[in-house]
Amino acid sequence: MLAGGYATRLRPISYALPKLLFPVFGKPMIYWSLDLLKSVGTEEVILGVNYLADMLQREIGSEYRGMRIKYSLEGEPLGTAGPIKLASTSITLDETFIAMNGDVIAQINLQEMLKQHKQRKALITDALHEVKNPSRFGVVQLDAGHLIRRFVEKPKQRDAPSHLVNAGIYLIEPEVLQMIPPNQKVSLEKEIFPPLAKEGKLSGFTFSGHWFDIGSLTDFRKANFTMLLNSQSTSADTTRRIDKDAVIRKTVFIGENSRVSGKASVGPRVLFGNNGSIGRGAKVSESILFDRVTIGERSIVTGAILANDVSVGKRARIGPGCVISPSVRITDGVKIGPDVIIHPYKEINSNVRASAHVM
């Protein structure tokens, strides 16, 4: 699994938190991928890591749901094919294996994908998903036999051969590894796919379940709110403490060991992580709160993202479009204008004007 990107479009939160630990509908996004792999009986996963690798390793450890987890550390970025080659040096690969981007969340039937892969006798089968605007992705021209005849990386929309895009999940035969030179930056999409397409060895598997490629904060919001609205339920169990006179509006997700105090209002459209608290009389709406976020009494948070360990004092106000990075403390009474970006580890003691960057 490719897990080594710098997540530049998710800054400033990603300065202090690896992208794959960003929460999506209640759990870090990497666990959606690991759960998908577990569903087809995967026994061992190798994570190709680089940026903030130590934090990822501490969080995930060496085992997840019975799967062995190993780590392959890139000394420098190796593209999308280079990490696969590097990871392969630590094990013996003599059968079809799965490679995937760690920042993809997909509802896909991997068993059906494997069946088609074997039927087509492909060297690589690429999962494909249809999108409205394919210009951000690798786009394919697929023939009637499910073979990819043309692959164009990030074309202009008018030049795209279709609306089917590379979904970042691949079935690969071991002999493909011989095509990837060691210790070099190699692009799977630009250097490996085109010759295989010409040889008729690159297959495409289309699926229609949900698919999120979380490369930016816009993508991150979309994935969270889409999954939240599709759930149509408010999360609650014995580990969550919600006072009787708190108001929980639809649709809301509340994580484990989190508390909502009396007369607080949460929702609509709020994802509230684990081990957090929302104080008495506070109002939170249209927002994503990571783990261990605390909101003080009578504070108002609207349309914002608050990352891990953010502390908001009493009677504070955070405007729509704000992004508050990990370990930020906002003191009592402070007003944060719309679209403010606050970098990690800051203490905010005075009001911040709209669209400001606090570094």
C-alpha cells in the first residue's frame, strides 16, 4: 500500500498529522483500506512509507485484525511504481498481489476483480471509476473486452478519451516487477501502463460503488459528509455521554468517549471524533472535529475543520471555512473570521480577521 506522500494539498493539518490518519466517518482513512484488504483474506500488508512514517507506525503497529503489517521506508520519493519495487525486496512474490493508494476509499468487490483479472490473463488490472470531470486523474480508453487500449495521465477534459479514471487499486502479476528498475523514481501510470496497454496486458475493472480519492481538503470534506449523509443515523452508545437537554440534529456522528453537555446544539452535518467534549450551551454545525477536540461553553463553530487536540475556550466563535491544525489553543472570547487557516501548535489570544493565515 502506498502511504508515503507529503499531502501538500492537505496542509497545514498534514504538517503535524499524516494524511492516512485523517479521520473519515469515524476512523483514520487507512483503516478503510486495511478493512477492504481483510475482506478478501489478506494475511500480510506492506506499507510504503516516507513522510511522518514514525507516526504512522506508532498508530498502526505490526498487526491489524490478524493481518501482519510491515513497513518499507523510502529514503526519497520513488513515484508510484518505485515503492512497489522497493517493498517487493522484503518478501517473495510468486502470485498475484494487490497494490493500492492508501488515500483511496472504495466500495469495490475485489473477488470479482480478481476473477476478471485471471480470465483476461492480464499482467495488471486497474480498478476504474466513472467521474464527471476526469482531468485530475489518469483516464482510460476501454475496449469491449475490458482491456485498456489507451491511458492518458491528467488530460484536459476535452482531450479525455472517456470518463473512466484510474481508481488507485491494482492487481499485479509478479513479472511486472522486472519492468521496474530498483532505487529509481518510476511512475506506474506514465512508464508501466502505456507499454502494457499496447501489448493488451492491461485490463480495466469498472465498479460503481462509492469512491473517494482524498487529495485535498475539499475531497476530505466531501468524503466525510457524503458518508455521513448516506448513513442517515446519529451515532450513540454507552461510551458516549450526551446530556438529556443537549440537542442533536441530523445528521451527526459522535465518536467514542465523547461528551456533549447540556443545552449544547450539535448538527446538522457534524462529525465529532473520539475523546472530545462540547461544552454547555455551545453550538457546532456543518463541521468536522477530529479526536480530542474540546469546545468551551457557549462557543460557536460553523463550517470548520478542527484537527486533533484543538482546544477552544468559552464564548469563542469560529467562522465557516476555517481550518484549525493540530494542537492549537484558542482562548476565551476569541473570534476567528471566515476562511482562516491556523498552523499547528499555536495559541490564539486575540481575534483573527477573515482569510488570514496564522503561522
